[in-house]
Amino acid sequence: MLVVLFHSGMTLPDDIIQVSFSRVLFEVVVPYFFFFSGFLFFIHCKGQFGVTEYIGKLKKRFHSLLIPYVLWISIYLLLRSLVLFRSHESFVDYWNLGGVGDFFKFYWNYKSLILPYDDWSGCSGYSTVPLLVPLWFLRDLFVVSLLAPIIFFLIKRFNTILVWLLGIAYLAQVWPIHTGATISALFWFVFGAYFSIKGKDFIDVLSRYRVPSYFTSCALFIAEVYYHGVLTPVGYYLHTFFALSMFVSIIGLYSRFPAAFVKNEMLVKASFFIYVFHGFLVPYVQNLMVRIFPSFPSQSYVVAQIQYVMVPLLVIMICILTYLFMAKYTNQLLLVLTGNR
């Protein structure tokens, strides 16, 4: 859900409320998914991870990650291409295709996103995304899953050293790979994997540091909002520290107030579908909001805030209704598209 809120954009780029949510709080969500993915990947290994376990895990990831990844991007590419036929534009010219290799970019690194910082080595920061932008998470998750035997060996052999080294690289944002095994994906996946491989309860371990993390998170949140979150170099560097501190804070809160973290079973089942399908809807819902509120982008603060709230709400509502419809009438297709979730 928070991913939808993040991708729905901002209507007032300098507004403190929208910066607080869209450029600070919502930005921390995806790294945590990598953590839990790493933890769950090794959860039943019981200290052993051989060829049989590895192949079994990859088979599951092939169905739960790779097949949905390819299908959804292909569907998105097909729908976008149908619009071209209606407008009589050239498929090759529109997509700027120079050969078969360029076609592969749809599924790997279709676009480069320039980040607002130079890393500590002086190199400009950037990341890449596939054609359907939100699916970069599935891409990176599948790639780091391929590295599972190496991760398992290094954690078993060197204990926390790998976690610390990747943690330093993550906080410093110094990493040579910008597609696939990115530092955010690798660090958080390994961080979660460490607890699973070592048989440790991450809730018990991390909740011990909840009190200092509360104060640290509050201080970093204020500082990051002041620097406009990930939109500025200082805010971007602060964000890695904030994401880590906030994660410990959330775990600490869960350990103290577990009843407050109530999950809705239907939303849990629909979450993957919502995560993928919202990428199709957001631009159209944004245009709809502009038509409903024709004064935007005027100086109306109220109108801008209404649009900011309504876009993600409408997108989520449409996603849920579509999911429920498919679950009732095209359930087999839905299972394939969601990786049997």
C-alpha cells in the first residue's frame, strides 16, 4: 500500500506534509521487503544449504518472481504498443530500438534514474528500472537470490563481517553495481538472511535497541524533511541512516505492541497484485484528478492536497476491485500473474 502512495507522486513539491510522507516515510518501505525476503529465503535451511536446497528455492522463485515479472512487463509493453498503432507511430522509432539487445532493455534497464548525489568516490549516483518501473524490486530480488550459496557460505564462515561491510557500503552509497545486485537489495537481503541462517530471532535482537532508535529516528526524520528527503544530496545520504534506524524502531514497537499490527487477510493476498497493477493505473488516475479539479495546478492548497490523497486511494480501490473480480472469474490467470500467491 505504501508503495502506491509513494508512486502516486506529489502535487506540492515543497509542501512539508507531502515531503514528510512521499520523500521520507514512504521511501523506507521497499528495503524492508528485501530484509524479510532474505530472512524467509533461508528460514527452513537449519544450518544446511546444499545444491538440493538451492535448486528447490530457485524453482519457487522462478514461479513466484521471474514468470510474473516477464508477464507483467510484456502485458504493459503490449498495451503501450497498441496505443502506438492507434496513433500510427512507428514501434521501432517510438521505443528507440536499434536491435534485439535494445528489446531486452524493457526487462532489465529500460531507463536510468539520476540520483541527487555523487558517492564518496566522486561518481554520479544513478539507478536503473525496467519498463514497468515498480518491478525493479522483483528484478533485484531475483538477482540477489541467485547469490544465495555465496551469501550462505560467507555468513556461516565470517559471521557478521559480511553484514557490516555491506552495511557500511549501503550507508555510504558506495557500490559499483546499479542494476540487479544493488547495494540496497544486497545489504537488506543479507541482513535478513543473517538472522535466519544463524537461527536468531531478529525481533528479540533488534528490539533491544528500540529506545535509542526512537530518538535517532525522530532526529533523522526532522533533518531529512528539512533537506527535502531523497530529492537533495544531504537528504539522500541521511535517508539510508533513517531507513535503518526506522526499521529498528518499527521492530521495537511491534515487540511492545503486537496487537497494534493487525493484518487484513484479503489485503495480504492482494498486496502483490496491487503492487504490480498500480503501475498501470497511476498516470490515468492522475489525469482524472486534473479533470475533476480543473483549477489544478493553481495556487489552491486545498485542491492540491485533495488530489494528493485521492490519487493513491482511487488507485488502491481500483486494484482491489480488479483483484476481487479476477479471483472470482479468472482465478487461474490471477494465480499465474501473482506467482501462485
